[in-house]
Amino acid sequence: MKTIKWFIPMLAAVLMPLNAPAQSKLPAPLPEYTPVTDARLLKPEAHNWLQIRGGYDGIGYSALDKINTGNVKRLVPVWSYSTGQLEGHQAPPIVNNGVMFISTPRNQVLALNAKTGAQIWRYQRDFADDVNHPHPTNRGVALYNDKVYLATMDAFVVCLDARTGKLVWETKLAENKANYYFTLAPLIAKGKVMVGSSGGEYGIRGFIAAVDAETGKEAWRTYTIPAPGEPGSETWQGDQWKSGGGSVWVTGNYDPKLGLAYFGTGNPGPWPADAHPGDNLYTTSVIALDVETGKIRGHHQYHWNDNWDWDEVSTPLLFDVKRNGRTFPALVHPGRNGYLWLLERKQDSVGFVDAKPFVKQEVFTAIDPKTGRPTYDDSKRLLVGKTTTFCPSHWGGKDWPPAAYNPKTNLIYIPAHENLCVTLAGEAKIAPYAPGKRYVGTDASKTRLFPREGAKYIGEVQAWDMNTGKKAWSYPYPDMDINWGPLLTTAGGLVFAGGSQDRKFRALDARNGKLLWEFVTNSGVTAMPSSYMVDGVQYIAVQSGWGVDAQKMTGRLNDSMNRKVTVPQGGVVWVFAVK
Amino acid sequence: MEDRRTVIKAALGVGLGAVLPEVTLAQADPRNARPQDGDRFVITEGDRKGAVVKLDDLKTGAPPITVMPQDPANGTVRDGSRLNQILMVRIDEARLKDDTKARAAQGVVAYSAVCTHTGCDGLSWASDKLWFKCPCHETEFDAADSARVVNGPAPRRLPALPLKIVEGYVVAAGAFIGRAGVTAP
């Protein structure tokens, strides 16, 4: 009898397919689950946080106000959860009627009770030892009907049962051996699960693909670099389009009225300007895609022939702006190139309205007032075999951490890096493209990141009024700290921000930038915060887990500033409430 | 190597293949197998791409070369996995620490070219300090001292590959010491 008891699980293990995801023993499935319908995504309830930035507009705003400027001082942690993972935790807690879904590095998804922190299920996708994933992070899951969707480090989209965490289907979209990998959360609209590929430092050809939410079958694929003969292909030479970069690192936003999804695109590669002559469409751009077909309906290229690694990965925020007495549907983008871009959403184009620097920018000498096309200081261009120094650094005025917009204050909040410059050295001879090989064209050992002489701060949170085009306030981080913190703003008049090496998560007054509350977490906070309510109690939630570019910037600044800052690693989900 | 293949065949023969870890089966393919005692090495980039590495190819003071192992029995290059990328460099023997010297062949040392932190390759070389530096998160490894971590976030050294010289060729004298690639939860 003992033998039989032992034998049955052994037999089950033998019969399990090789590629089955590793799953922990599951508690009972959720007894109730509210499907996430198109209608709910279009009009999300204030007590939930159904998408990574709260809604299709990507503004990172919660309409909850129980936690507010008057009581935020009494904010305390009510539960926490160790994810068991190292590296960059960047995903937000997504909450649907009391159930929290959260992703971590290494293809893990957790379903937790949003009130108590109890684990409901845990999924981790198996992957090969030699997976290519130089940016070990994941920026969140997407919910649709009764399913959870994850874009994986090995370039798959997986669909899980929201009640149990069990795999429903998986679809491979690209070859990881050639260094295609996913870091973004899927965007879901009209039954299409849209993802895009990272890997720009390895000569990928960036793309956005949509798969059917029910079946996983690929519906369309649009490359960010056109093939010969397609519109924009005239901006490339020879075969460079095949390995020209244009990564899609970050989730798009969606305008349901226009039926268009807006995605930001990465830089062309290899980095030096003369390694890829031409404007290089649609790199360093925002592109507007018809979600039904994937067709590009409009674009705006923030800067042409990038050679500063200024990926314009962030997706513009979608909100209305009033300029010169006219209110229009805008795209607002604090760019990695250090300019704050104001564009107009239209059915068949993206219109340029205005751009001005939000950090000191020494590369652009002018912006064409009609088209927005910049003119460059040629001495600042990185060329093959040449060294150049420029500000802001290659991490830009703002990297991927999303900005937030608060309709009550009418301010957009920007996690910025001011006063940072870099020296880059172009390789004298760039090795030809080979799949899976680094394809950057700089000598990384000669890269030097440093603060501008006399600088008093680096990381800051800025607030801008887009109607006037003026900065309202700035909160500079103390001690020359950096800011890799995605922002959340709330109807309670608050802006939540982490991102610093001092491990703090803090609340600022959304009206004036005054520091109202702060809490030292286990690690550094580089994840998107969220807010939700269960049983009448409002919570603020965020992961803390330092890694990826924030860690890299720390290392580079340690070198140039002769300091030894270390930020401990390891992911923890933190949930706060007022007591 | 033969022993392991025999074990795998035996396991498959009795229908237990499904319980073996995927990585083990993948390594049954000689292209995916990690370097083994007796393997030669092939240059993977530059003008001499494809050439089999001889001792004379490595000059003291020259920068490292990136190579992949080759099964000498049939010439199969083990290029099926990025974890087989190996950095090889020749260092003045007087500068090698004892453990490193014991694994070296006439000053030639070899290490996994994949950083143990997040798995990046393309490490650069500081010829004065004899350090490798990862382009992703700045970890520096001392090539003269078992590729131990000198600076940066990597949790452990680069796995070393013991070497010997056979008929003028640089040849593996064993397997990687430690697992190549990232070790994480």
C-alpha cells in the first residue's frame, strides 16, 4: 500500500510534459471572479486598478481620495509579500474586486488576496538556462474576461486562468536566441492582446504583434522598421532595416474613440549616427496603430537618426489640453531626449503642437515650429571611432518610468534626471550583425556617466501645466540621489514616487511638491504604484526590488563620483493603508 | 561524456526520459553540450572566425578572444547555446594566482563569457588590471585570480575552464568549474 501511494505521484511526474510550467500546489481556486469586460476596461471602477496605469489613457491616476493630504502621514504598511526574485521589479499590483495580480522578473505571476496578502496562486513559466534576457524585468500583466496575460522573457505570450493560474495557451512570437525578449505588459483592446519586442542592443527588428485573446493565434504584426518599399523605408540604407532596433519596451496606450493604440519606439542601432545614415523611421517615435489591423495611421518622430541611445520608449499620456483657446485630444510625452512634447491625436496622423526642454539639453539647437523636427549640434553626435560628450545622458531626461497626470490639479508629473551627462566612445570598427550578439557599436569600458559640474541634485519630480506650458514645481531628491520611480497620482491630492537609492517610497503634495510622507522599503522602488479599495478601505500598493538600469546607473555614478552606493536586491510587494 | 550519454539513452530506453530536466536532454545534443575534457576551441568573431585555436594564436598582453568549444572527434562546434561562449586570454604566468595558474596552460586562461549576474555577454577588457567588465551592470572580474568579483553586483565569479596544450592546440582539461550563466531563484 505504501508503495502504491509513493508510485502514483511518481507516475504523474513521469507523465507531465517536459515544458509544463512549474506551479506551486494551488489552494482552492477563486470561488468568484468578476470578468474584465471591454466595457469595464473602457470605464474602470475607481476601487479597482485593472490596467498597469489604471486605464487606457495611461495617466496613472486613481480617483480614490480616502488617503489624502490630510491623513497621509498616518500611512502604514498593512501587509507585504516576498516575491522570491531578485532583479528589477517594475510591475504594478493590478486589482480586480479584491484579487491582486502581479508579475515579477523571471516569468512569475502571483495572485494574492488584495486585503490580506494571502496567496491564491503562483505561476512561474519554465525557461532554458541560456535564455537571453539582458533586462531582467517584467512590467505587468493584463486582464481580460476571466484570463490573465503575460509577455515573457523568452518572447512568448501566455494566457492563464485568472481563477487558478493554470496555463490556457502560449504563443511564441519571436526567436529568443536572436535576443528578442519581452519586458512590457500586454495591452488588450477589442479582443486583441498587443505586445512588442525588446532587444535593441542586439540588432533586433522591433515589432508590435497582436494575438487573439481567446485562441492565442497571431492576428497581425507591424514592424517598427519598414521593409523596402513600405512607407518610411526610404529613411534607411541597404540591409540596415533588418537589424536596426526600434524596440518596443513599454506598453502602449489606447484611444477608444479613434480605435488607435499609441506605442513609443526605441533607438536605431548600432548607436553611432553614421552606422545607420538616414532618419530611420519609425525609431524614436510614437506610432499610432489601428488595433483591428495593426496598420500605422500616424506617427511623430521625436528626433531623427538617434545616436544618443535616447529610446523614446515611454508611451505618451492621453489627456485633453487647452492651448490658445482650443481644447484638443493630446499626446503628452516627457521625452528621453529631454524635451516635453505636446502632440495632437488625429484619425490619420499625429500633429505636432509644441516641444520645450524640461531638463538642460545641449544637443538640439532648434525645433522647427511647424514640424517639431530638431536641428543638432553636430559636435554632440556619436560617430564611428569618435568620442562625444552630451547632456542629458544616454538615460535621458526621463527613461521608461511613467509620468502621471492628475485631472484635479491639471498637472503632469515627471520622474526626471537633471544634470547628468555622459561620454560615449564609438567603436572604430563595428563587427557585423550576428543573431544574439551585442550590437551597440560603443566601447562600454570607456563610457563615463557624471553629474554636471556644480550640480546640486540629479533625481527629481517635476510638475508641469500643459495648458500654459509652464513648470509648476519641482521636488529635487536629496544627496545627489537618482530617480527611477514610476509615478502614481490620486484624487486625494497626492503623488507617490520611489526610484531612489535610499530605498524610500514617498508621497508629495500634488499641488506644490511638498514632501508629506516617506517610508524606507527593503530595496529600491522602480515599480509602478497602484491604488485600490476593498471593503471601504483604500490601499496604496507597490513592489520594491532594485535592478536593471537603475542598478547600472548606480554603478556608473559610483565610478565617476568615487562613492560606493549599494542598494540591496530582492522583491517585496508592499501594501499601505491609513491607520 | 560517454557515461552521461549512456545514462540518457538508458533512461529513454525505459521510458523515463520525461522526468529528466529539459536542460539535460538539450545537452545531449553535442552542439548544446557544455565544453568537455579534450575539446578544442574555435574563434567566433573577427577576421579569423572559424579558426581552431593554437597556443601560438595567443600572445601575452593581447586582448582576450571569444571562442566556442569543438568536439575533436567529429569537428562539431558546440554553438547551440550562448552559455558556451568562452573568453580566452594569455597572461604573464607571474601574475596568475596559484589556483588560476593550476588551471592555466602556459599562461592561457579561459572563463565563461556570460556574466553570472543577469547573463550578459560582450565583456570588455582592462589590460592593465587584467579585469573583465560586464557592459550591463559594471561587474568587474579578475582574470588573474579565478575571475573573482572585484566590483559590482554579480553574485559569483565567472566559471573557469581548465586548459592544457595538446600538439600545439589549446584544449579543455575538464568541464566548467561552476555553472555557466545566471544562478537565481
